[in-house]
Amino acid sequence: MNLAHAQVTVPSAASTAPASQQVVSPVTPAPAPPLDSGPAPTAAPWKLLRDIKLPNPGAASLDRRGALYVADADNNLRQYGPEGLPLNTYAPTQPGHVAQVEAWNVTTTLVFNDDRQQLILLDRFLALIGEVRLADYVDGTIRAATLAPDNRIWLLDESNLVLRAFDPNALRMVQNTPLDLLIGRSRPDFRFLRQYQNNIYLVDRSTGIYVFDNLGNYKKKLPFTGLSFIGFRGDELYYLDAGALHFFHLYNLTERRVPLPAGLDPAAVRQVLVGETYGYIFTAAGVAVYQLQ
């Protein structure tokens, strides 16, 4: 499978200064070369396999085995095999808006309902493991949540500007990282939270992506702004921007760009997920499943 396209080198993303004191420019991608210079672009590696008819799909996630999890318009959680074939469905007993789904763990899937401030834990077959009412443990509003490999749950407390770690077994907070000094006078617009490869990534649509280690210690900030979602594939972080997927290597600090399938209206694309073999493009009509070549 070849996902390479117009790879460029970008400066180091490392920083030791507090985010509020940094000049947000350490990993600004180099400008793309003119269209009439250099080798012809490589064709995007998309081969349409099937369409999943699912009007207004919501939050979504992939697990390590490639299974797809998508919240439907009624906030039920649907599970599909990597090829897009339906497997299981979880229908909650009480309605709630699904703001985030995290299934990478495989054995446990996390569903975060932001309106009800509730966490739902499901097993690999979408059977209920347990529920946590966050208001019983946090004096504030949680904006984003994600599941760590050790089954702790990271929470972004937007009211108090604190990154918290919650132990669902002990039912208590085990880590708190204040964010006010990092944010400074900026007005954050937190959208997404994810732990990947021993780092925690907090997406602020206004200023970029805050990166913490697995203990919640601040490391650096990546100045990719205007984002509401990021994904990870291998050693790369990816995001959707300007009608293409941008892949940023977490260690080589290089970036490459992969155009979306030909004939697809970029304005209609709401989200893209990429696994090892398949890619999923979300629109208002549903999810298009592509085999990656």
C-alpha cells in the first residue's frame, strides 16, 4: 500500500517553553511546490468497496483489529467489520449525545455523552460493562474524554482548565494537570482528546495540539489549527484539511499530503478515518468504505 504524496521536511516540533510563551510555528509545513514543477502527483490510494447508508453519522473510532465504531443519528453505537459489514449495535437505555468514542483498546470501548456528562464502558461485543456519572466525581464540565491503555480515563475539565485522569475501578481521580499557565490569555476551543503511543494529544481548534506524556506532564504543542479531530496510523498523526489528508510523522517530523478520492466534493466530507488496509470517509449520507492500495 502506497500512501506517499509530496513528502516535505518540517522543522522540529520540540519545545521546552510553556505553550503560552511559545511562538506557534515550530512545525509549520513548508509551502507546497507549484503545480507545474517536480514530478506528477501520485494518484490517491482509494478504491471504493461499499457505502454504509447511515444518515448523519456522528463520533467514530477504529480498534486495533480494524473494526469501525460509529454513533448514528439516534446516538446508538454501531460496530462494523473492517470491510464495512455490520456486526453489533449498542442502544442505550437513556438517550444522550455521543461526543466521543474510543475503541482502540479492543477489550473496552469508551462512549462519552457530553450532554449527560456520562461515561459508558462496553466490551468488544458492545455489551455494557458499566456507566459513570461524572458529576459525582468532578465539579465542572467535561469537554472531552478518552481511554488510556491501562483503562484509566483522561478527562478535559473545561470549567477548571484541568486535564484529569480518572480510575473507573477505584472511582476516583488519580492525576490532575492544570492548564491555565499553558493556555495563558488565549481562548481555547477544545474539541478532541486521545492517548496514543504513550502521549496524550489535546486538540484546541484555536491554537493547535497540546502534547502531554502518559503521566499528564506537558511536552510541546503542534501548531495545527482549525481542527476538531485527529487520527493516528502507525507513527503518523493525520488530519483533514483543504480537501486532503495530511500525515505528520511523530518522530521524523515530516509531513505528506494525500488527496481525497477523485470526484468527491471535499466540502461534503465530515471526517476521515484510516486503518492499515481500509479508509472510511464520512458524509451526511453515511460512510464510504475504501480499500487502500
